[in-house]
Amino acid sequence: MNSLEEAAKSLSIACNKLTPRLSKTVSWVYNPLDYAWEVHNQYLRKYGGLGSKTILLGMNPGPWGMGQTGVPFGDVSKVRDYLGLTGDVGQPETSHPKRPVIGLESTRNEISGTRLWGIIEDTFGCAEDAHANLFVVNHCPLLMFDENGKNLTPDKLSGESAKELLELCNLHLRQVVEILDATRVIGVGAYAEKQAKKALVGIDIEIARIPHPSPASPLANRNGGADWRHEVKAVLSEL
């Protein structure tokens, strides 16, 4: 495995093969590495070779972030205006009526993505300078919903198929670490940090964490987000 593109493609194919056997609670699965590949691959090619030795690791796509754009924490406005990415976004093979994929024309923001890419820009400046210091990856590429369209994160899954999915995602993370020759992984939230520690056992690499920017997080909302920004800025400023 010698490129981020090959690693992402391999992960996508393996996840597609596994999808029919996922937990019974998963009724709908979207794979942005398929239908939003054009934008995702543009992100890999444009920003994956700028010298970063730090991986910023998320959990899985959000419905209005990577689910629309193919980019981790990919709030549409940030993907277009900050990262400068373009391209066609297709459709999942089947989609829930409550969970449409609109692509880069979506007018809805993903708060987590707005916050994360916003503080990255505030800390490093332009996207090229930012990606000389960090590269953003999601541990799991799949967006999953129950029959009612409720978002299901990987930590909510159980059974053998869930274990297989995590193994595929762990393998991909190890591949990305090798390709980038990374020396540090920073989990965005406790789950990502935990998975990084599991995936990278035996590898000499620093693993840390920043608090998640989700609007469901009390810290991320406290003092208008100032407390969250202070904690994250302290970590990012050391890169």
C-alpha cells in the first residue's frame, strides 16, 4: 500500500462487502468514499502530501459533513471556501427520505465541521499551511442510520460484523500512519482516541486527544465555545 488513494479505495471496497452483514439495527448505510469519491480523492491528492506527521482522527461521517462532501468534518462551506475543493457528488445506492445527499450545493452547515476547520484556520492560516502540520482522517468511513433515519455511530454497533468493521478501520489507520510516516495521532473526542490506541498497539507513536466539537458536547458549547477553543488551540499550537 503506497498511497492514501489506494488505502481509501481498499477500505471502501472492504466496507461495501461487509455492509450487508452489518448489525440488524443498521437499516441504511452510506459510503461517501463511493458516491463522493471525486471530492474525497481531491482532498487526499491536494493535502495528503504536504508533510504533516500528525493525524487528526475523527469517528465517522456526519450527515451534513462528510456525508455531503466526502471530506472528514466536511462542512460544505469549509470544503468549498477554505479547502477549495470542487467536484461532483453522486448518491448512495439507496437513501433514507429523511437523509438526502445534496452534495456541495447543500446550504446546511455541520456545526462540528464549522468549529473544527474554523479553529484549524485560526491556528495555521491557509489550508496548505494547515496541512503541513496535520491531516484529517475519519476512523470509519460509513454513515449509518436505523430504520427511522436516526444516526448510528460505530460505538452503537454490536456483533461480529461490527468487530469486522472496526478491524477494517484499524487496518486503514495503520496504513495511513505508515504512508504519512506519522508520529502523532490526535483523536477528536474520546472514542477516536480509544480506537487509535487499539489500532496502533506496538507502534511507536504519540496518541493524544482534543475534545469533540459536537453541539451535543457541553464543553463545546460552554461560554459560547470559548472553553472548547482554548483547549483545542493549546494542543494544535504545539504542532
